[in-house]
Amino acid sequence: MITCTNCDTPQFLQITQSRIYFENGEVINEISETYECTLCGSTGQYVYDDDRDEEVVSGDVELTTERPKFA
Ligand SMILES: [Zn+2]
């Protein structure tokens, strides 16, 4: 779960941009999401790389222990 580091809550986060990369037309390779906190105006980015099974966040957001689900 993505959380705003300023507000310490995911409640006001909005996805402003979302991109999903495909491989061979079906396999999700990489997910890129840009977040904006509507309360304090902070922005951050979340990237999930399926090849390396790696999650990276940058900016004013942080990743909490609860993993996001892409079911
Ligand atoms: Zn905030």
C-alpha cells in the first residue's frame, strides 16, 4: 500500500498517471503509477518491476508492509 509521507495516510492519495507495460501482449512486465496527495499536494511515483519482482517508490510517498494486489 502506498502512503503519503507527509500525512502518513493513503486516504488522500490519487493516481494521476498509470502505465502498464506488456510483454507478448499479455504478461505484465512493469507497472508505473504516479500519485498525488490531494490534502498536502505531495507527489510520488510507484514502480513495480515484474522481472526482478521489485517495488520502487520515489518522491513523497512510501510503501507500507501491506503489499498491493494486482489480481
Ligand atoms: Zn499528504
